[in-house]
Amino acid sequence: MLIELRKKAQITIPKDIVVELGLTEGDTLDVRLVDGVILIEPVTVYRNTYVKTMERELGTPRNTPDKYAEGLGHHDDNEIVVDPNHNERK
């Protein structure tokens, strides 16, 4: 599927993809470059205080990356990003 890069580097995600992923206005998408490919991935953002409370109550997940090594380019230090595979990034 081809799309056109618009002014201010904007793109439109095709409607069938938006519908298939269940995306709605205001959802957070993580955009990054991986081996020369632009990867756009929906993520869920939780407040850091919520995640810390859950870690205390449930224990730290075994597959937690090293202090949430990778994250959004414009993240808030009080937020943690969780991708669809449940990998946490700060």
C-alpha cells in the first residue's frame, strides 16, 4: 500500500488499517527507525506511579528490559510505554 508524505512530514494511515487495529483519535503510536525501516506501532502509556504500584503488588515481570531502555522520543519521565507484546519501555 502506497501513501504520500505531506507537508510537515505528515502521513495518513489507511482507514482499513486503522479499523483492523481498532485505533481511535488520541491513541499513542511509537514511531522509530529499525534497520532502515520506519516502524509505527500502537502502544499503551501508563503513569509511572501506576506501574510501580503494580510492581510492588504483583512483582516485577521477568522479561522487563533493562530499566525500560528504549522509548518514545518525547516521553514524560512519569510514563511507561507498553507495546502490544507487553514489553515495557520508559
